[in-house]
Amino acid sequence: GNSVTQMEGPVTLSEEAFLTINCTYTATGYPSLFWYVQYPGEGLQLLLKATKADDKGSNKGFEATYRKETTSFHLEKGSVQVSDSAVYFCALSENAGNMLTFGGGTRLMVKP
Amino acid sequence: EPEVTQTPSHQVTQMGQEVILRCVPISNHLYFYWYRQILGQKVEFLVSFYNNEISEKSEIFDDQFSVERPDGSNFTLKIRSTKLEDSAMYFCASSEDRARGSYTFGSGTRLTVV
């Protein structure tokens, strides 16, 4: 079956530091890949997505590249802000349906 | 920006009781979903709903669970005879089409079974 593995948190960074949150996946087909973000007290929000190999998703300074050869979709941001503090979820969706399979989530804490 | 609204935000119930979790999807969306997250574990798919019927469900979604769209605006998840292990955060989501993964999620209902 499908699965998504994320690095465990919490990840604690100082403002303006570089962020990487690792995500790898296992899928039987050619999934679409997503990063969702959950700010405190809010629902899951789509941050970015990529639908095929070598695609790069980007939004709000965050980027992730769909790497089929390493089955990875690592999230990066060059300079984090305190407002980026949240829980980040990597997820995939297979061709055959649109059910999302999530990773365990990674809590990011950014200190001023 | 349109939102998916879930009520209540927190529900405490006695083991064995029935609970109904409520969701108001975005008005022009056609596909509706429930997910849950047990504390410290992954977000898990429960069920998807389209055209007044279940289109997909996971192994978790057994006879204890049911969904309904009673009035064209609400989308409810009913859990009969709750168990301690049903304690979790339950997320509702909706999407306009089957664009893969591009849902709008609600803020969740935290269900605590005591």
C-alpha cells in the first residue's frame, strides 16, 4: 500500500534560518504529492503540490521538487519567519482515486 | 475566502454514546470527506461522499460510522456506540472537483470519549 514518511519534529529554528523537512513516499503508481500546513487552531491548508516527476511546487517562499528516483518531496524555505511556525504534512494521492495518504506531520517552531 | 466550518470544536462523550459531528462544506463543492487524526498519529482517510452516496471508504469506516447530507448544506459524521479509541481530531473537507488532493479542510472537531 501507499505510505508517506516525514522527519519527526519538532524542528526548532531561528528566524531567517534555512528550512528542510524531509519527506519520502511509497506508492504503487505515479502519485501527486502535496504539502499541507496547519497553523495553530486552524484546519489543514494546501501549501503546494506537484503532479509529476521533476515538477517543483512553490508557494509563500516554500518549495518542493518531485524526485521520482529518490521517491522524495522535501520541503525547503530559504529564510523562515516566526509566522511559519506550524505543523507541516506531506501527502500523496494516487491516480486511481483522490484519497490522501498523509505523513505523520512535522512541527516547526521558529524563534525570533 | 470560503471556509469549511465544523462544529463543535470539541466534544466530550461517554463511552457507548452516539455522537454526530457536523460540517458545512463550501457551497459550490460537490465532493465531501472525513479524515481523522488520533493524537500523535497520522491523519487517516475515513470516507468520501459524492452525489448523495459514499464513493470511497477506508477499513476504519465500519458499521459504527455513517455519513449523511441531510439538507443540502450540512455533512455529518455519526459514530454509534463510541469507544475510547475513537478519541481523535476529526477533519471534514470538501472539493469542487476531483482535482487530486486540492481540498479545503475545516478546523476539526476534537472528540474525547471518556
